[in-house]
Amino acid sequence: MSAPDGPEAPPEYTKYRSSPRLFRRGGDGLPGVREPLPGEPAEAPGRRRFRRPSARRVLALAGLGLVTWVALSVVLFLVSAQIEQGKVSDATNSLLGGAGYPLTSPNTILVLGSDQRGKDTAEPGASTTAPGRSDSILLLRIGGGSNSRLSIARDTVVDIPGHGRDKINAAYAFGGSALAIRTVEQFTGVDVNHLIEVSFDEFPGLIDAMGGITYKGACVVSKVNGGYANGGVTVRIRAGVPTHLNGDQALALARTRKNACNGRENDLTRARRQQRIIAAMKSRALSPAGFIRAPWISWHAPKTFRTDMSGPTLAGALAAMAVGGTPSTHVLGTLDGNVPDALKQREVEAFRRG
């Protein structure tokens, strides 16, 4: 017999090794999974550790969101203003101008609100045919450090060019905004640079776009267009108590002629109340709630105004009002409508200084 064979040699193996850098990061685990440090418990298989974003990244994303929100609001405002531009007559445009950009240069703006209403109105004494009378007459002085308001009582008796002496609000009925501008300039001696005519049909939509306003003032109980019982609006405000108003209620308050809470009110009281409404609108627009609603406000604001100003100019005017702080407010008028020259001069000079 032949001697037994020696021990069988072990089989040979071929080893293959993949590149550790192609699929792994920081160790021999799964892609993107960090190896535990010595003494640190290993992560459960198949689970990936959540990495909290850095504060810098969170701030950057928040800043980007704010910039985008503001940019969207600006674009909507300019588009809406462009759509509404061109609705002021050539005769009116020829009387305006003569000042720089409203945000940096002093400008005087005449704000008119007509008493013209829709044909279905139930409000006593309201005009339903164009152009009606100017229900509200307000001068704004803004820009370049100026910030003041001067309301002119609508029953103030003045000389209307070509029509003799009459109440100042009749100028709008006789010759529209052009004659109203000439009359106000002649009466006050103040040059008007721009015009804003408020559309009462669109005004409630602007207030609602703001989410309403908060009004605080004297007691008011008013029924406009017959009150709620007749399809109109009833406004009830307790003296000194902040009251939230929607668009229809804010418009009704601005229109209020007869206040059941105080039968001795007059046109001067009404003008001061309208200035309070403007102040409430400004406060709402500059609040956090106003910022959240900025795109809606930006879209509705130009629709509420008929003005000679282009979108950028109107934006500058509104910005000047926003950054100008609390304006000095004045009301020019008397109970009988006849304003002494000394009173007129004093109020106009105070308005100019503001």
C-alpha cells in the first residue's frame, strides 16, 4: 500500500474590496450615518439621526419669507395702481403737480369724498347722480418732514370761481374735482399738488381687506340707509371703548350726520370723526395683523382711490403717511359756515407748519 497523502491544503479565496470613500461618509456604516463615539450607544439599525437646523439657517429662511411677502405686496399694489390710473380728467391734471417725490419732498394732497350713492340707496339726502357734492374735504401735508391734516367743513361759505358765494362742497357739484381744487386753493391760499377722490363703493372692501379697524371715540348711535331693520347699517359705539368695525360699519360711521347719542353734533364733529377713522386705518395697516394682510390691502388700496398719482408716486405718498408719525390735525369751519379771515389764517399756517 502506498503511504497516505499528507494533510489537505486549505482552499484559496479571492478577496474583493469596494472603495470605502464612494458610498460611505465617516466610517463603515450606511451612507450619511455617523459612527458612534466610544461609550456612545449605537443608533438603531435603519434609523437616521435628526439634525436640528442651525439658528442662522432658520433666520435666513425667515428673512427670505419676509422679503418675498413684501415684494408680493409691492407688485400687487403697483399692478392695481396701474389698472386704476388715468381716471382723472385732463382739466384736473393740468392744475396739479409742482412738488417732488412725496416720500422726500413736502406735498399737499386734496382728499375728496363725494356724497354720490348708488341708485338703490335709502339714505336721506344722498345724491344718486354725478358728480354730487364733496361729502368730505381734507388737505394732507406729507413728506420731507411734514405731517398734518386740515379738514374743511363742507358747509363753509366761500367764493366759488364762476358761481359766486356758496357752500364749499357745491364746487364739486358745479365743476367736478377741477373746480373743487381751484376753490380750495383760492380759499386757503395753499397750492394743491395731488388729488385723491375716495370711492365709497370700494371703501368697505379696503377696510375688510385690513380685517376691519378699531375705532375709539365719543358715543355714536347711527342708522345709515335705514339701519339694519331696513337693510342698511346701524353703528353703536360706547364712549371711550375700542370698537371693532367692518367695512360697512366704518363707511356708515364716516357718513353719519345724525347721532342719536348726541343731537348737538355738527359738521365740525363729523370732520374730526373722519380724521379718527383715517388714524385707525393707519394704525391697522402698520400693525402685525396689517402686515399679514399686506397683499390684500395692497391690491384693494388703489381701487379705493381715483388719483392723478402713478403707482410709485402713490406708494411714496402712503409711505410718507406711514413713517410720518402722529400728524397734527385741524378743522377749519364754523357753525354758521362763515369763517373769519383771522381764524382761517391761523389754521392754515398751523397746517403748513405741521
